[in-house]
Amino acid sequence: MQPKNLKRLLRALERQGLDVSYSDVSRQAASLRDAPRTRLRTYSVRLVNSPDAPVAEVLLPEGFPIEAKALKQLANLASVRHPSGGCVCHACATPDFHPGDAGVAIGSIVETVGQVIPGAVGSDINCGMRLHVVDLTIEEFLAKRDQFVEKMKGDYFFGTPDVTMTAQTMRSLFQYGVPGWLDAMLNQPTGSVVKSDLQQLAQESDRIFLGGSMDGDWKLAPLSRPFRATSDYPWFNGC
């Protein structure tokens, strides 16, 4: 976004009751010593009439367009308080930040104390963003970008991944989370897991908060028929 347009946007947001500021930083990926430095911009936003609310932050590449509606939704979310004392203690957003239909910006992340905000949880539980570092140059990636995009669209939006599971695997998932699911899959791989790097899956599952599970009961899982992740079960496709 050009400086003139950005200043115009900030003035418009101020008229809507938002206090918005920004700062520029320059960073370089630690694993890519020869990569060019990336200029980033941190936006800080808060409702003018909520001085006790935490300042919400969004980190985006310099020049990346931002939407006033999304910033206002994030500031509103950061100011949510429960009559009994619950509050938001931290708010930020992921780079896919944009306005949401339900009043909560897509990409919002909040940490709360003493309250749960259903609108912030939404219907896409476990939806998020992920960073992959690869040993490709920009030129090598761009040469096959269209193929990459088509594969990603199939895996994440159109239900093409085959994650077939037996009843035993599903019970393990319900009872023990991702570690239980992985153990069951290692004993009897099915679907696309057969072609997966099982060691990498194990390493990545160790970084999932609480193993991706809460206290539950396997009796809630299907007992008879195999389960296959498709577009009918978007929550299992990762988003």
C-alpha cells in the first residue's frame, strides 16, 4: 500500500473510533542466508474508547493491502469482556487476515482469561496457517507454481486426500488425539498415509499442543464403517 493511501486509510479508521499505528522491520530467514531481506510492517490497532483492551497486532509484508473492516473486527474482538470478569489478554492475526462474515476477522488469534468467545472459535476448528521451508529458489518454485497450487487446492479445498481410517484408528484418535491416531496408523497404514514420510509425521505430531486432543471417550467414535476424509468432512482436511 502506497504511503499516501495508507495515511488516508489511517485517517478514515480514526474517524471510525480506531487507534492504528504501524512500524516497519526488515528480516531475513535464518535458514536462507543468501535470501533477500523481507520488509515487514506491524500494524497495532485498538478501539479509542477501550483504553484497557490489549493492542491487537498484525504482521504483514510491506505494501500488502489491508482492509479497514478486518482491522475494526480485530479491535472489537480484542475489547470483548465478560460481565463476570473474563477478558482478552492478547490478540493478533495470521497473514491470511481479512474480514469475516460473522463479525470476527478471518485469521484472528486471541488469548482469553475467564471466558470463551464462540464467534472466535467459529466452525473451522483446527483451521490455521502453516509455514514450510523448502530448498527451492524462487525461479524453481515459480516454474511449477501452477502445479503446486492445483495440488494444494485439491488437498485443502476439494477433499482429494485419502485419509482412510479403520474403526480402531478412529477410536485411537478420539481417545488419545494425534499420537494415538499415528500409532494406530503405523501399525496398519491405510490411504495416503502409506506413501507418507512416517518419521516426519511423528516429529511434527510432537509439536501439536496437547497432542491435538482433550479428554474424551472412544465410544463416541464410529464403530463399524471405515472413515475417509473428504469434502464432506472439511474439519479433517486441516481446515
